[in-house]
Amino acid sequence: MLVKESLIAKELGHTYFERGVKYFKQKRVTVVEYGEDHASATVRGSGDSAYQVLVTLENGAYGLRIEGECSCPIGYNCKHVAATLLAVNERSPVAAQKDTRSDHIPSHHPDETLDHHVRRWLDQLVDTTTEKATPDSATQVSVLFLLTRNQMNGNVCVNVIQARILKSGAYSTRTQRYNISAAFNQSKPAAFLTKADLAIFKRLLWSQWGSDLPLTEESGAEALQRILATERAYWETPQGPKLFKGAPAQAEFEWRVDREGGQTLEMVPSHLIMVATDPIYYINTHTGECGQLHSELPPSMLMTLNRAPRLSPVQAGQVRSLLEQRLPGARLPKPKEIAVEKDTKVKPQVHLTLGAASPSQAGYFPYRTSQADIPYARLEFSYRDIRVSYDSDIQQVTTVKDNTHLIIPRDFLVEETALRKLRTLDMRPLNTIETYPLVDEAHQMDLSFPSFGEWHGFAQYGIPLLEKQGWHITIEEDFPFQYINTDVEELSWYSSLDESDSDWFDFDLGVEVDGERINLLPVLCNLIKDAPEEWELQTLADYPGDSDVLLQVAPGRWIKLDVERVRNLLGSLIELYDHDPLVNDKFRLKRGQVGQLLALNEAMASVSLRWLGADKLTRLIVRLKQQEQMSHVFPPDWFNATLRDYQQEGLNWLGFLREIEMGGILADDMGLGKTIQTLALLSVEKAQGRMDRPCLIVAPTSLMSNWRKEAEKFAPGLKVLVLHGSQRAERFERIADNDLVLTTYPLLPRDSEYLLKQDYHYLILDEAQTIKNPKAQATQLVHRLEARHRLCLTGTPMENHLGELWSLFNFLTPGLLGDDRKFKTLFRTPIEKQGDLERQRLLSRRIKPFMLRRTKQEVATELPEKTEIQRTVLLEGKQRDLYESIRVAMDKKIRDAIAKKGVKRSHIEILDALLKLRQVCCDPSLLKLDSARKVKSSAKLDTLMSMLPSLLEEGRKILLFSQFTSMLGLIEAQLDKAGIEYVKLTGATKDRDTPVNRFQNGEVSLFLISLKAGGVGLNLTAADTVIHYDPWWNPAVENQATDRAYRIGQDKPVFVYKLITEGTVEEKIVELQKQKQALADNLLADKAEKFTFDEEELRKLFAPVE
């Protein structure tokens, strides 16, 4: 930093320059620091005084400008500044006269007649046109000036902090002290600093106090004015009053008397603070107003009065006398005259304050409160509104009333009695309870209990008892055991439902106390989450009826509920809890959980509570409770069947599910007509115009033909599309044009691309136990199919465990039984492993509205004595190919024989050909050909093995007939593999009585019988189900076999199942039976003399599989 002496003289004036030269030569300058454009130094003045100097060089409109600040009375560009510049020049490595920083001369050449004072004023005027007291609005950071009072000496000081500017324009609460020296140690000050800020920083740097500048004398007054001008000055904190320049105020003082009789001199009003500047200023700490303080007294006396110490009662009198003696004429405020009086008749009022103390260091703490604070009880005694702690060692209480100093001796007998009561309850000082962390000294003698339970008991019973004994109890907001006092019988419950979405709804539930609503849902959820083992249904069920449930409804606030009155309600809420179910402190539930709300609705009735809002959902709950009022559903005229009463009830129930938009399981026993009830439903949907999309039925492959034929027979008004077989791909584009689309479970993965493109009116799963494994591919695919309504058909909704039932309902109505984990906790484990009958009854109630199951026994009076059911089986793959190859070969062989010998003489060849085709239909293994041995699949055997478990599960007693003894052997192998017990009767059976007796006595439920051994002569009235594995062609023989069960003595309806392979010789002969009974009789009775048929009939018998 180099400055020409000529410039120094011109800027500061010759007088200050000459005096500066003198100080420089006398070695009075100590340079502290200097740089390219600034310098700071200490200069000794006359006497022992030392002044702080800060000099900066700035380019003005008229050349280089010297800005020198000094702590001397002159304050600006004085002799001390000149001396500093000369000292810095001497220390610079280049001589001053070679200074490259000569005063800058602008191109317009200012008038040389202007002296440096005028030119400086013009520069300052130009600066003010651009200078800003506050940072630019785009700046996100600013410095603030906080004025505070030093508690040691009473002086007002200024602190500089840095704060972020929020979007609202306010300052953030998180601040940091700003290092003002950093503003001058950088090449360029921070962008958020203004020139006003830098000017104030210079003055702060002069003081030896850093950023804590005491505002005193003339410099303090100047600094205060500059700070107020920034409009960024506040009292104590950025959130405190904003300081601004106000009008002058008149100084007034008053001696104030405290309760101990002592007196303190304060300004009037008391929120005025004196600033010891010259002139003296005041700060109104309430409004932020700052101004000069006027008084008749000299400033030195005002500041002395401002530092007056507190006077004890004795000192107050002495000072008053001395002031009257030594300053008799001064208009000074004098201490007040106070009389002294002693009152021994005052009895103390017991006060107990309950609150919470923060631990002063980490340690064990057994309570779970919001901030882990320690509950305490502070015991105090009030003597004429003056409180004294039980552990205070003062002997008397003093106060002032009506200028009288009152002295009241303490009544230690009353105090000791109160303390003894608390000690009897096991309250102890906090500093003696080792399980607690240390607390601040102010709380160490407060009392507390060692355990959580004792505090609960005291809060519920101890507080009311002490209040009845006259104690005054004060409960602070942070006390963690505040009980909401209300009579449980008078609790006012509230609840509301918000059905803002068709698939979701929110509900809240709580109690109302003194007009305040207390939401219990977040409380309960937090309890279950924090201690699930304490809030299980079984635990709640085991609570004694006279016990209470304590719920923390807010930090420190508790409510007590009577267990017996709210047990069912709380149980329902515990069931609804799942992970994190709350949204905005309300339960968010799927529509499928309406079953749980039905149980909750019943529990709510016990507390006289009803839902508010969601009228649609409320009506749904009511309808679920009153299913007997279901509407009658009428099938259309073109539906070709008359429904039995139970089937009409089933149709009504299916219609009810559609109305409430819920899915269900039709779980009737096999043979009761699940198919016809479903077709009736779909016919109604078509007739009433709701079927604007196709309906998709997914079934086992073996049932494709049954569905197609039943639909053609009973519901001719439905357009049916079968997506099965190798030619199905060309039918995909016709899905949307049909009413009923049929596909199979195995084809779902292959055809999912096309099936998923279409939305369906109904999605129906037949033999729905197929999706009992929720992880199976078919299960996951049916979940992805979109449909308005879903329906499951199965006679065995559960085969092995409850998880299979859950999988079906999870497909139908996700959420009805919770997720897999919740279902296992609430139902599966308690029922299957613990034998919990109450859980079983609850599950039954939950699913009852959504599952309809009728057994044959229940509807026996509506059933005919004998029901015949033809189950069509579809040949596929290699078995179909084998059948076709043999059919072609046999067809040629028969035609050749007839051509040579005629039809009448070819009956042996015809019977042999028919036998081979029938054997392929039953099982390729029956055919003794190499090509047949390679075929391992049997569609009919697979169908049988899928039927038997369901029938046996229903308790059926089954007779299984086959003409082929070897076929019974193949069936035996599959039964052994499946673990199904059976008895058998063939021509090789010597002991016929044993299997018959075991079956009739109920030891086994399945009887395998060959035609020749058991077709006649047996009385098996224990049976109620007959299965004809292979047709015997002669109806009389077939009926004889059926009559083993359907005969005199039979007291149950008999169901007869006939397994027929579709499109094969079996189906063709059944058709011919209806047309030509005599042909079938002769053909199967081996009466060759009557064996006559024409070429057309032979063509039908040996026609290819369609």
C-alpha cells in the first residue's frame, strides 16, 4: 500500500497532515496490518491514550479517495490517519514517490477550485445513489445485529450473526456468529454485505471486544445509529423485537420493592433499557423503539443511577437518610419507607406441582415418554401467596403488603405431616433414586417414584385423594401422567367413514371429552407396533372384566377404558391393524375389508356408537347383516331349466354379491348344480343388459366340454367361445364378441398375452381350489385379470389347511382376511395349532356373507331319489393321437371285413375294434400294443382322481364300477399313491363278505367293483354315490350296477356319475342308445343274431374325434 504524501495532504488537509508527520517522526505509530488497499494501526496520542485507526483506499469519481476511521474524538481522516499512512509507506518496499497508485484523474477533469472536503462530499453523494442498507432481495443470506444486555456490568452490546433469509422474508432460527474480520481478509467481501455493514464492521474492529461491542460514549452512539439504519437490528434474537429509531423519551426512575422487602431502582416503565452512550439512548424491549433519553440530571448521574445495587430492607432506610443528608436539593428517587410486622397466625397451604425434568446426562430411564423426561412432584407451602420448598432451610417467610414488610414464621408441623404422606407412598428425592439419570440442581430435591406403575396409580387415585384433603395440585403440561378425568359410563364415542374412493375408505374412531375429540386409532396402532405381544387378541380376551385399559392419547395424557365395556371394540381394532395402516391418523382400508367392519359394527353397538358418513358403505354393512332379505332373482324365459329351491336361493345370493360388488365362493357339494346356478346368473346379466363385456370362466381341462354342453343346453341365449385346442389362436380376436369365454388353467400362461388385453364382466374360477397355492403361476395370473365381479366355484374350498381358503378370498376380495401374515397370526395358527374355537367362530362369521355352501344332507328333501350326471372327459395330446391312429386302422379293418363278408358276419371284427377304442378311452395301458405303452397320460383317470378327494371330503360313500378288472388295478395304484383307503371286489375275490361289511359298516368309503363280480346280487345301501368309470352300453346292465345302492332300504338320494370321453366311440354309442335302444342291447348282450345296423351307424361309431 503506497500513497503519495501530496494525496495525503490534499485528502486530509495540511493541518492534519503536518501533525501526522510529527506523530510519525516521534515513532507513535504501531502498524498492526496492511494490504494493497487497507491498513490498521494503533497511534499513541497525547498522554497515555491510544487510538485505533483503520484506513481504506477507494476510487471515487474525482480520483483516489482516503477513508480513514479513528477512535479519537475527531473520528475521521485525522492526524492519526495521516501518521498511519506515512508509517505504512515507510514499511513498503517501494518509495512513496514511485507509487503506481497515484490519484486517478478522470477524463472530464474536475474543477481544481474544489477543495478536498467538497470533492469528498460529492463522492459520498454519488455513493448514496447506489448504496443499500439491506441486502438485495435475491440474496439468501444476511447479517443481523443483535443487541443484548451484559449481565455482568449492565452495558448494551452488539453481536453480529449470519442468518438465512426464508421464502417468507423472515430469518431462519438457525444462525451462526459472523467473523467480521473475514470481510477484510478476502480479496472481495461477500456479496450479501452492504457498504453500511462494512462501515459498522470497521468500528467493531477498533474495539478490543471483537464482535461483542459495548455501546458506550460517542462512538457507541454513532455505531447505534448506523446499526439502526440497516433495519436489521433486533433485541436479543432474530425473532425478538425489531429495533428502529424513535422519538426521545424522558428518563424516570422508581424504587421497586420485592417480596423480601429489598428495593431495586428501575426505569419507568421497567421494559426500558438505558444505553450508556453519549448522548444516552434508551431501548424499549417490548416495541423495539430506540431514541435519546432526556433528563434534568447530568448524563454521568443518570448512568450512575442505572447501576444502583439492590438494597436490603435495612440498607434501604440507611440510603434514604444519607441521600437526604448529602444531596438534600437533588431531585433523585429515594428508597421507600417500609414498616415491619410479624404474623404468627398464618397456616400454610400445601402445594404439589407435577412436572417433568430433563436429565442432565445420559443414564437408564425406564419410562417411555416423548422426550424421556423424568416425572417429579415438587412439594411447596404457601404463606400468603409466597411459596417455600419443603427442603428450604429458611425459618421465616417475608413479603411486602401496603408498604409493610411482613414476617411469617414457618409452620414445620404442618409441613412435616404433608411430607410424611408422600414418603408413605414411597416418594423419594430424585437425587436418591439410583435408577434415574442425574437432573439439574433445581430438581434434585424434587420427589419421584422409582417405578412407572406407582406413578400411574398415584395419578389415578392419589391425586384425587390429596385434592379432597385440601391440597392444591398443579399439573404442568410436560407431566407424563395426566389422566383425562371422565366417567367411563359417560364416555361419548365418535366415529366416521369417508368413502372417497370406490376401492378404499378411511375411518376414524375415538372419544369426546369436554368437547375435545381424542382419536384413539394412532394410539392403538402405536401400542401394537411397540409391544405386539401385549396387544394380541388372546391377551385382551384374558383381561379380567374389572380391569382397565390405559391408553396414552398424547404425550403425557392418558385415558382409562373399562375392559369389559370395550373388549370387543378393541379386539376388532386390533384385527384391523396391519403394519402401518394409518393415513392422516385414519385407518385406510380396502373395500374388501368390509367383513372386518361388519364385526367392528357389532362391537360398536356395545358402546352405543354408529357410523357417521359413507351412507353407501353403511347400507352395505346393514345388508350383510340382513342377508335373509335378499331380492328374488328371476332367470330369463330362454333359460331352459327349472331351479330347485336351494338353487334359486343360490342365484339370489349370487345376485346379492353382484349388487354389493363383492366376490364369493359357491361351495355346494358336488352334484348340487353349481354350474347351472352360475349359468342362471350369467343369463340374468345378459337379459338385463349389464353384460357389456365377456365373462371368462377358467376351469380344469376335463370340464371344458361340460361347460360348453351345459351352456348350450340351459343357456342358449349366451354366445360361447371355447379357447382350447390347437386351433384356439385364431379365436382370440373374437373374445370381445362373445358372452362366455371358456379356458383352462394350464393354458393361462400360454394365452395370458391375449386374455389380459380384455376386461371382463365376470371372472369365474371352477374347481377354484386349483389356486390354493398363492405362489403358483396360475394363481398369480388370475389376480392380474381385470373383471367387475369375481366368483369361485368349488366343493372343497379347503383341502389341507386354512391358507388355501385365504388364497381363494385373496383372489376374490383382497383384504377381506388381511394379508397372508396377518391371517396366519389371527386365524391359521390359533385355529390349527392351538384349537382356538373362538377364533374359528370369528373366521366363520367373517366369511359367512361371502361363501355359500350346501351339503347333500342339507338339501336332501329337494333332491330326487336318483340324480344322473354325465361328466365329459376330453382326450388330449398323445392319448388323442393314439385313439385316432387306432380308429383309422380299425375303421379300415372293419370296412374291409364288411366288404368281404358283409355286416352280419363281421360282428367279431367290429366288437374287437370297439374294445380297442374303449380301452384307449379308459387308459392306454389297457391296450397291449407297443404304441400304447409309450403313452403315459390318461385323461379319464386324471378326472377320476380329481373327483374322489372332493367327494370323500363331503362324506360320500362311493361305489366305483369298471368292466375291466385291469382298469381297477390301475386305479388302485393311484389310490395307494394318494393315500386313499378302499376295498375291492372282483371275480378273483374269495372272501366277498369282508369288503362288503367294511364298506357297509363305514370303515372305508370307497368300493371298487368289477362288472361280473358285483354287477348283481349285492346290497350296498350304505352307498350314496355311484361312479361308472367306463360305459357298459347296455342300460339294463348299467342300471343293475347302480341298483346296488339305489334299492329298497336306501334312505339317501343317490348320485350317479358317468365318465364319458368326448367325441369318442363312448359318446357315439351313448347317442345311439337314445335312437336305437335295441341295437345297444343286442351289441352289448352278445346277441349276434339280432346284431343289425346300417352303414350310416357304423360311420358314426368310427367317426374321428371332433
